[in-house]
Amino acid sequence: MSQTIGFYGAAETVTGSRHLLSIGKHKVLVDCGLFQGGRQLKERNWDPFPVDPSEIDAVVITHAHADHIGLLPRLVAQGFHGPIYATPGTTELSRISLPDSGRIQEEDAHFANKHKTSRHTPALPLYTERDAYEALKHFKPVHYRTPHELPGGATFTFTPAGHILGSAFAAITFQDGTRLMMSGDLGRYNTPIICDPSPVESTDYLVIESTYGDRIHSHEDPLEKIEHVLRGIMQTGGALVIPSFAIGRTQELLYYFRILQDQGRMPRIPIYIDSPMAVSVTHVYANSSEDLDEEMTASVKAGRSELEPEGITFVRDRELSKALNSQRGPLVIISGSGMANGGRVTHHLQHRMPDPSTVVLFTGYQAEGTLGRRLLDGAPMVHIHGQEVQVRAQIERVNALSAHADQEEMMTWLGGFKSPPKQTFIVHGEPDAQEALQAKIEHDLGWSTVIPKQGDSFNL
């Protein structure tokens, strides 16, 4: 039986993860994510799927970030009717994030039509909230380390990837014994809340991400950086606005705020989590024992909430969110999206960035073409919701909070293999990062590697 892998997303770019396995006559999709970034990338979301969705027998999801699950509602709306396999943690997070994404798609289309900011008339949502709920009906939770059958006689097993809650490596074994490891996104070692990435000893073929394949993360102390920024807004009475991913990063920030408070290094000031999705996700994190590390597990058992610092307010209501614009500082607003490319944080940035007492703190990767990248690159003026916004705010960055492994951590994980794969496919990175990781793997490990282009297919 022939078996191939085709790369239809996250190929020479960071987002849009989508890999198609052909197993004889059967087809299995691994991840189905949104392209994020500039207009040219986002327009790929409207392209036809590589095959008719009705021909795909099953989907395997590595984790719940939008660039890995964000196109599932569109896949289902266009005819997919099979199972979507994911860990329980990923399933719970998807139940929160996919309807939220559908609402945002509808709201963005409505705004574009109202203010005539779209090149298309009328502007349409990529999918709707209803489409998202339909997609959720297809989810089938599969626990870590529990083999599960796939069409075509293959099986797969999830193991913890240490990236976000529910994140997993998907080890796929074909009927002839050939093994394929899909890394999804590789997490980091010794980070709070969730378990470290699982070691892997061998596989015939490996697909590995390369988001930070060309760099080593800063060794700065995130607590010191956050404390420094907080001192600044205490002196100016300003607002600290943190564009943050609702899944993973927001919970990590809350964890660090709680530590700073416990150590007497953070004054009691209002902290607003202005993201309905982040609010729900935080509760999921606190109740997902399968993913938590030993320290977090012990804290939960003791009845202590490490994710609820003093002074926190969870904001769900849109009117309360708008009212934050008139709230005087010092205060902290944590809101999505993490790349400032949409969501409620754009309204806070639009309102507060002309004020020099405002500090905008980025805590994660900012893809090319996003508002976050433009701000980090020092843009003096940006466009938000069709309006010019002068950037007088102080732009800061925490370099030590990425949920993605850096080059050194990737090499540590790869160094645990007892035998080399026949081929290692490098995906999910910008070209410079991919090429740097490729050179490092080939030089240090002597492995055979390839960087697939969009649409490339390989026999396994």
C-alpha cells in the first residue's frame, strides 16, 4: 500500500499548518490551521482545500492554537464528515476557541461592510459561529499514550509536546510498520504549569517545526522584566496593555503575576483579562490534571489557584470592555489577539497608544505583516480599523516567554533520538529559521533533511 505526505500549510511560513497523509485510498489530515499575518498570507485561507473535504477520512490535531485548528469549521462546512481526533485538553480548548473565532470572523465582516474597509463587496466571514459548533460535533478525544486506529490500517498515539495544554506529538504507524512523527509545535523545558516535551527515541520520518530555528531565547528573568514594566506604569499612572494569546500565554502571565505578588514585588493594581476566551481557557487549565506538571498539580490539590492573582477581573461583557477605555491607570489589560491582528486588544491599542504613559508589552512571536511586528519594528504610525493611530506608547517585549522551543532546545530534543530518521521535514518557520535549523541538524547530527515547499508531496 502506498503512503505519502503532502504539505499544504506551514511550508516556508510559520502559520497554516496542514499536512495530508494518503494511505492507499484513504486520506488523513494532520492539523487544519489558519494562515495568519499579512493580507497575502490571510488570503490563502480562502483557497480551495488540496482535496475535496468529503474525501478526507479523518483529521488528527496536535494542539488548539488557531494556526493548527482554525480552518476546521470551513473544512466541515465544505463537506468533511469524519472524526477529528485530539487530546482531551485540545478538545476542551477547541470548544472555547473555535466558536470565538467564528464570532470574530462574522464581526470583522460586519465591520468591513459597515465601514467599507474590504476590497470585496460584500465582505463575508471565512466561517460562522454556527459552522464552528458543527465542527465541534466531529471531535473525538483520545488520551495520551493510548493507541488509536486510523483509516487504511494505520494507528496513532499522542504524547505530551509541552507547548500548551493538550499539545501533543502524533506518532503514526502505518500498516507496513513505517513510523511518522508529527511534532506539531515543540514546547520548552522547565516552564511552569504544564509537563515538559516527551522524549522520542526513534521514527522513520519526522516532521518538525522551526519557528525559532535560527535563534536562542533570551535568558532574561521574565519576573524582573514584568516587574520593571509595572514600576514604570506605577510612576506614570499609565496602562500596561498586553496583547496575549488566550491559550497558554495569558495563563503564564497570571502565574507570574501571582509569584510577584507572593514575593511582595507587585503592588495591588487592577488586572483585567479582557477576553472571554482567555477567561474560559484559564478555568480549563486549572482543571486539566493530565497536562499539569508536578508543582501545579500539588497546588491544585491544595486548593490554591496559581492563575488568579489579587486584583484580577475577568471581562466577558463587551460594554465593560469598552468602559476600560475610560479607566484611569495604573492598570493592566491583557487581551487578544497575541499578534495584535484582531480581537479586543486592537480597540485598546487604538485608544491608548497615542498616550505616552501607555506601555505595550509583547510576550510572544509576532509574524511578518502583523500589527505586533510593525509596532516592534518601531512604526511611528499604524492603521487600526481604518484609522491612523500615532504610536507614542512605549513598546516593550519579554523575550523569555515563548512557548516554542528555540534552536538549542530543539537540538536537545532531537539529541534524544537513538537512531536518525530516514528523512526529517522542516516546517512551520520563516525561511531563515528553517535554513538555520536545517544546517544545524545536518552539521551536528548528520541527518538527512528537506524543507518542503507549499504543495510538495513525498513518498513514505
